[in-house]
Amino acid sequence: MKSCECGSTEFVSNLNSYDIFELVDGKLEFQRSEFIDDKKEIFCRECGKKLQVGL
């Protein structure tokens, strides 16, 4: 996996309520959970673009 088009390497599972992931060596790594939601969609934390990833 590559960083987002905007250059960010940090990603969230839901905008404004999310688990935070960071891109490390081409792989998404879970960093922390601020709010938990059952859905696992991944968005760029900087620009909000939804990413297509299989978790």
C-alpha cells in the first residue's frame, strides 16, 4: 500500500469517530482507537478520501 495522493501516511476508519492507522513499510498498522464503530472503512486522515483496502 502507498501513501494517499495528498502525501498523508495516517488513516482513520470513520471520519470524526475512528480507529487510527498509520502506513509503516507499505502496511497499515493500527495505532489507537478514539471511538469504536463496527464498520471498518478506511479514510485518509488529511483529505478524507475513502481507500479501498481489505481488513
